[in-house]
Amino acid sequence: MMKKPPFMIALILFFALAPVYLAVIQNVPARSAFQQVVLLLSLGAFGLVLGQFWLSRLLPRDAAGIPTAGVIRFHKIIGSIIGAFLLLHPGLMIARRFWVEESNPLDNLALLLLAPALLPGIIAWVLLVAIVLLALPPVRRRLRGSTWRRLHGLLSLAFVGLATWHVVAVGRHSSLAMSAFWIALAAGSLGALLLSYRPAHRKILTKSTPEFAHETAR
């Protein structure tokens, strides 16, 4: 008899695939297959960003089916992969113009960067750069665990708010259902982050995760 997939894996698939499904059923025409793939991957990646908060902050102890330290390792691995992809997102959105005879891709990028509607997305991208740099081991080792955690949380809070605004306001697959999905998921994610700062929650996490306790005490 085939074993059921771990609860955590099911949640990861939900966060990644639910927004892709909502986008696909809209039958929004795409200018190219490449652009459509980039858009769908971007939606799945952002879904995983929001899922990061639920997976590492909100789940009860052992609910994921693996130890808390394992959840944190998943958090780091997923964060590294989707962070790298989303950093490439602006370039991927105009990449097709480099091999087809349309408008100049660099001019097109400049116009996008100057568009007022894209300002939340641009700021979110800058914040993502800061989050990635902060996660680099040489930078992280220079900060106390508690200081690093607060900075990481505040930057993530701002990034999620602005990125959700960007996706809802200018997303090609934006619709009432998709907007409601993003807003509800983002609100839950931010709530999970804020709840994780409660003293009671921190005490539980410290007891169950030696790695967390060690970093916080540095």
C-alpha cells in the first residue's frame, strides 16, 4: 500500500499549485508560450513565498510530520530557490524580446521601471534583494540571532505586502477570485509572522529547536 505524502509536502503543493490552477482556468490569452510559463512559474513561486510563513511559523509542533529543525531546513531550501527565481522575474518578463523583432527590450524595461503602477513591485524587488543578502552566511554571522530574525521578519513583512499589491493590481491573471486568494493568503501569512513573535510561541520554538535557541542566544 502506497504511503500518503507528508502533510508538509501536501501544503507545499497547495501553495505552489493553487494559484497556477486559478490562473489556468481563466484562459487568459498569452503573447507567447514562454511568457505564459514565466507567469505561471512566478505565481507558483509567490504562492510558495506566502506558504513559507504558514509552514515555518503557524504549524503546530510536529504537524508537518518532521521535526521543527527539519521544517526550518525546508524553509531555507525553498526560500533560496524561489528567492533566486523571483530576483530574475523582471528580466524573464522581457527576455523574449531579445530574440524576436519587437520593441527594444532595454527600452521596454526602462518604460516598465518608470511606470507608476509598477512602483510597489519595484520596491518589493529591492526588499527581496535585501532579504537575500541578509540570509548570506557572512552577513548572518555578523548579527545576533534575535536581531537577524527581527530584520528578516520586518523585511519579509514589507515584501509580502508590496508584492501582493503588485500581483493584485497589475498581474496578468488578476481576477476577483485570484485577488481574494492572494489577499487571504497574504493576510494569513502576515498573521502567522506576527503570532510567531509572541513570547509563548518563541518559548515553545526554543525548547523544540536547539538550532533556533542557539541562534537567538548569540
